[in-house]
Amino acid sequence: MIDVKEAADKARSHLVSFFPDAEKVQLEEAELTDDKVHWFITISYEGVANSVASSLLVGKSVRYKIFKLDAKSGEVISMKIRDIK
């Protein structure tokens, strides 16, 4: 079984492979399910705003992704948008 550091590293690597321009990538949350089958890892990063107008007004925005990993193999099962309100 992978530990929390390995799970976070795998989630970060997965994020950067899809978003190579992501900046200030950091771990926000880590949770091992009660049955110890999955890790849920939340990563934040800075990215450019969605539109040119938004990027001129706001600049970069903080975004969040939540990753579901197999706790045994470390395989990333899913990556989803995490809204923080």
C-alpha cells in the first residue's frame, strides 16, 4: 500500500502532466477511506483565467482538483474539479 506522500506525489505528477503551466502546486487535503482502498487527494494550483478579458482583470486564479487513487497500486482512478466556496 502506498503512503500519503506517495499518493500526493502521484496526484501532483498527474496534474502537471495535464496542466504543465500550473504554478504553485500544493497539497490541500489527503484522506484514506475507512476501508483503506482509496486515497482522495486535493491539490491546488494557480492557472491563467479562462478568457483573455478575465486574465486581464483578475490574472491567475487558484483552482482545485481532487484525485482518487488506488491505495494499493497508486494508480490514479479519477481527477475531478473541486469547487471551494
